[in-house]
Amino acid sequence: MTRTPGTVKLAVVQMHVTDQLDDNVARAEAHVRDAARQGAQVILLPELFENLYFCQVEREEYFALSHPLDGHPFIGRFQNLARELGVVLPLSYFEAAGQAHYNSLVCLDADGSVLGNYRKTHIPDGPGYEEKYYFAPGDTGFKVWATRFGRVGVGICWDQWYPETARIMMLQGADFLLYPTAIGSEPEGVESPNSHQMWQRAMVGHAVSNSSYVGAANRIGTEVVGGLSQTYYGHSFISDYTGELVAEFGDTEEGPLTHDLNLAEARKFRAGMGFFRDRRPDLYGALLTTDGVTRRG
């Protein structure tokens, strides 16, 4: 396949999920193969695609869904898949580490090697999204990986609302930003809007203020967990480095959504905009506080 120098084809996968691990992994693999057939080189699956989004409720039995990275029940399968297809796979999973549990992501390079592990930094806690019950706050710091197809920065779901996450990954040299996610309706009586527009606008803002491509992969379908029901609104998308949505699914489509990223053009545009040149980190001390008051001494 002939490609313009400095370009990478990205795919973000939108899919429904069941309560059967083997079913979900097989479906995810089929979507990865489909994306690769379309020429995708970096392929992003949704957050915690291995099972239903169990964080709707607080139940001890769901900790049994977690596994250590070493000897994980499906990561080795995706390592083989990445090697076979020659694709990069940032892969979300529920990690057990000693007595701790994390919402994590392992980045697999195009030769199947593990480039590193990221543990979700920002952990939500609210009706239908009870993640603090299950996950410890990530202790890895933000991660950018030098893959065969560019430097990839990945945050996980709730991370996507924080401009600090995007900016730090870009400062670390990311060529583009990815966010696997699981988001949709709120439980009845919750005042937060069921708005994919607000969700998209937050990430498009990261694209604009960092002059970077951004891609997000979400799940679809209605899931019932512990007697509660949530419908995940899809709308997986890819934004270009000016904030234009260049590819988007609706709330029912399933499969890979692809777009060619011209990383060389994005780097040129980013340098010309001067956002990074004109930063004043010497004045940003308040960002290291919770109340905006910088304390010295």
C-alpha cells in the first residue's frame, strides 16, 4: 500500500459488549482484522471491552474480572495479532497488581512487544460510574510511546475531560492523542446531561489547543448490571489538528472508523501556531494546587 510520507492511518473501534469474555475478545479481534484490511496501522478499542461496564454498581464479585499483566488471559492473544497484522494496539484492561486494582492500558507495538503500561489517572465517582470503588488512582504518570507508527499518547475515559492530561502528553512528544472510553446515559434522576456533544467538545478542545489529531473509541448498546441499565451513546470520532471532526459514527454503528493522519503537516501547523512557544510554565504554579493558591516556604 502506497502512503504519503509522514502519514499514519488510525482506526477507532466502536462495538457492543456482552458479559462473555470470549465473545467480546473474538469480536474485538474481528474488528481489528477489519481495520487492518482497511489499511489501519494504529487501532484503538474501547475502554474495558472485555465485559459489561460493571462500574454501574458496587459489587465485590466484579473484582474477579481483574488479572495481572503477566499471564493475562487475552493480552497475549492481541500481542500475536499485532505481530501478525503489523499494527499498534493500545489495549484497555482491568489490572490486578498485588492487592491493588487499576483501570489500565498496555501499548502493543507492531511487532507484538509490550511498550509499557498506563494506569488511569483520573477516577470518576458518581451514579452509574462508581469507579473509585474498583480502581486505585493510577501511579504511572502519563505515558507516550514511540511506536512503529509515531509517538502515541493515550488517556483513559475520565482522563479525556482534563486539559492537563492532553497537554502533558503533548509536552512528552506525542504525535496524536487517543482516548478509549465507556460513556453514555446517566441513571434516572441524575442532573448531568446525556450529551455526546459535550463529551466530543472537550476532546476537540484538546485538538485545537494542542494542534493535534485526537481519536476516541466508545461502546454502544444497552447494558444491564446489578438491575441498573445504561445505554452507551457511541459517537466515536477522529478530529484533525484544527478541531474539525473528520470521521464520526452515530449511536448504533459498529466497526472500525478510519482516517489518515498527516503527522508531518500537523507538526508544521503546531509549530506555526506557537501554542507551545508562548507557554508560561513559570506562572502556572496554581495548577499544582487544589484551591488555586500557590504556597511557598
